[in-house]
Amino acid sequence: MEPLVKYVDLLYETFGPGPAQKHGYPGHPEIELSLLRLYEKTGNPKHLSLAKYFITERGNPKGQYGRHYYDVEAEARGEGEHQVPAYMERKGAYWYVPLILNGNYVDKSCRYHQAHKPIAEQETIEGHSVRAMYLLTAVADLIRVEEKIDHNSYRKALERLWSNMVDKKMYLTGGIGAIAQWEGFGLDYFLPSSTDEGGCYAETCAGIGVMMLAERLLQVSRST
């Protein structure tokens, strides 16, 4: 336990709202779940505070030097102006990954990193499906253990995003994340039946994430 706590202490010193800290959060949400579980074991308010910061800061368009944290981070690691990862079709895909159907651009974008808006303001479930499930599971855990947040806003966001996923972006099998290119969500009701159509991805990890989120939502509902 002691080495783990020291590692978290370093993260706590590195990330946060202070002028000498990085105003950022992970690209792949997962540590938030671990921090909240650690807090329930240790009772250390720093562990809760860091998890809360990662969740509530996510999507802040002016978090670092008045800019989106991911833009600042990309420059710091020397990423070229026109460098685009394979899973993106244009720069800045934490904002947009354009959806191309039959060679035509569809004016509906996939927010790969769930960082296009603060979580409480997001209208639809977007982006990489596993990341989305881990992030929303952590939000549900935060609601359960933290009193000093706007429970109503985050609860409504969870219900809204869950409903969008289950009603419009889930296969009859329970699979989510239809689009193979970014292993995630696409347009409402666009659930291809084969990989030849660019879909039918439905990763097992995403299915496990759905179960994790469903369990936490049940816990939250029972606590009210």
C-alpha cells in the first residue's frame, strides 16, 4: 500500500487547480475508478480530491493557460501541426472525429475522448466506448461517496447518456461501440451488421464496462 500511496501523492502534486500544476486529466479514464476505490480504503481526502478533479475538470476548454489541456499537451510532446493518429480523421479528435458514410461527410461528430464538454453538459454518449463506460462509472462512484458536488446535474447526465446509449446506440445483444475505426459510438441507430460496413465492433471490454456502469447506477438509485 505504501508505494501506491506515494505514487498517488505525486499525481496529486502534479495535477490540480494550482498555478504550478497541470490542469489536465487522463486520455483514457480509468484511474478515477481506482482513486475512488482507494479513498474508500484509506479515507484520505487527497485521493477523493484528485478523482473529483479529474472528473470535473474534464472538458474544460480553457483549463491550461486559457486553452484546452489536450492542445497544450500535444505541443509539449512535440506533436506536429498536421499529425493525425490512425483512429482520427482530422486534428483535435477529442473534439471531433468526422463520420464518413458512403464517401459523404455526415454533420455529426464523434467526441473520441469525452472531453468536448464538461460531463454534466454532454447531451449524447460519444467517442471510444470503453473510455466512456469507465468515465461514467467513475461519475456514479463520485456521486455515491462525495457530498460536495452538484448531485442533480451529474445524476441527470448519467441518466441522459445511459438512455441515449441503450435506446439508440446499443445492439440487441447488448454490445456497444459499433464503429471499428475508433472502437466507439457513431450516429444514433447506426448499428452495422458486419465489419464490411465499418461497424459491428462491440468490444468485450465495452460490454464489461456496461455491466460496471449498470451496477453503479443501481447503487446510486438505492442510495436516494
